[in-house]
Amino acid sequence: MANAPDTPPLADVPPERRPAHIAMIMDGNGRWAQRRGLPRVEGHQRGASVVREVTELCSDLGIGQITLYCLSSENWKRPAEEIEFLMLLLKQYIIDERESIMRNNLRVRMLGRREAIPDHVLAELDKTIEMSRSNSGMWLNLAINYGGRGELVDATRALAAKVRQGLLEPEDITEETISGHLYTAGLADPDLLVRTAGEMRVSNFLLWQISYAEIWVTDRCWPEFDEEALHEAIRAYASRDRRFGGLPDLA
Ligand code: IPE
Ligand code: IPE
Ligand code: MG
């Protein structure tokens, strides 16, 4: 929908109808490239600039958090050259984004297992996280070497260790205790899960946290995801009736 010059974007969706937390499965980089006769890595490169644009758009819309699926724990099955390229791209992105992260007051967090990520990438990531620590704007959560099942395994191990040390009784374990031991501890669950490139699956992303997320899938590949698509997703979300197991709100 075109806006008059002085109308803020998405003015038709009041802030309280917007998702506070959007999780995104950024899929279809390879297909986007292959359809254009380009190598898959060109799609990843283009995808990185879309990350930049979408992050700024979300921050400008007053979204509280975005969680981006950058690399799954299953993506290591890909050819070594592709993984190597993704690592270098990630490192470059993390360095290049510092200026924009600070200008937009973003707080960066990494979700995933640190092992297997090269030290030189982790060092830059840690530097960016540290730099953004006292910012107070939107959370930019980067899921890197992330798997939802692995996250539950890690949380279970941490809880079992506390039980063994006598710090926790098994019957005191609640949903809140488990949430508090996930990589997302302290963060609210996603309201909206966006997936690009048409696949109707969650691919091991935030299995615990998306229990009541609204799902929105587009056929557009991630490199084609733009402001119009983001607004479409948020409008779709705003029109949903979230019941959380209760009855429709007839008010
Ligand atoms: C998403 O695009 C990026 C990552 C998984 C790292 P893909 O690389 O999965 O692209 P398709 O799905 O093969 O098109
Ligand atoms: C999900 O995409 C992971 C990321 C976007 C990082 P995949 O391309 O790995 O998912 P599948 O294999 O199609 O389920
Ligand atoms: Mg894919």
C-alpha cells in the first residue's frame, strides 16, 4: 500500500497490533541465485544485504525483537566451500553492521552452540555483542549453529547438573525454569514466525518458543524479501485472532 509522503509506514496497523517479536527463517538464497544462473553463494551475499534492510525496517517500526535463522545445526551437511563462504560472510556482516547497530541502538545476542564456529568469527561476534551491550533498542538475535532440539538438550543438561548438585528439586522444574535455561533466557517468545521460499516446515527453529507463534509463509525467496513483504506479514499477523487455547474474543 502506497503511503502519502507524511504518513508513517504501516500507519494502518496500530502499534499494539504489531508483533513485539518476529522470528524469521531466511530461506531460499540458493534458489534465488540458481534461478538467475548464479552460484548459490551470490544468493547468500544478496541475502546479507536484505538482513541489513529488514533489521532497520523492523527497528524503525518499533518492533522489540527479531530473531534471524542464520545457520542451522544441520546446515553443516552442506559442501565445505559453501559453509566456508557463509562463515566469512557472517564475519564481514558482523563487522560491517557495527555502525548501523550502534546508530539504531540495537542489542545483539547469539543463539546457538559456539563450538564448530571458527574462533576468528566468534571473536568479531563477541566484540559486536559487547559493543551493543548497553543499547536499549530492538534485540537482534542471531541464530547461528542453532538447532531447537540441541537447545533443549543443552537446557536439560544444565538442569540435570543443578539437580545433581542439589541446587534444584525435579518437582520444582516448571515451564519457566526450562525457558530460563534456553539460549533465549529472559527474552519473550516470538509472536510471528516468517518463513521465505515457501517451505511449510520449521526446520528445527525455536521449537519450544514458537508454541503459539503465528506463522506466515511467503513464496518469495529471502533475497526478494522487502518492505512490502514485511508489511504484508505484519498486516496478516494483525488480522489474526490469537486464542492461546481459549475462545474467540467476541468483544
Ligand atoms: C537459506 O538459504 C540460507 C541458509 C540456510 C544458510 P538456502 O541456502 O537454504 O537456500 P535454498 O533453500 O537452497 O534455496
Ligand atoms: C533453514 O533453512 C535454516 C536457515 C534458514 C538458516 P534450510 O534450507 O536449512 O531448511 P530445510 O533444509 O529446507 O528444511
Ligand atoms: Mg534452504
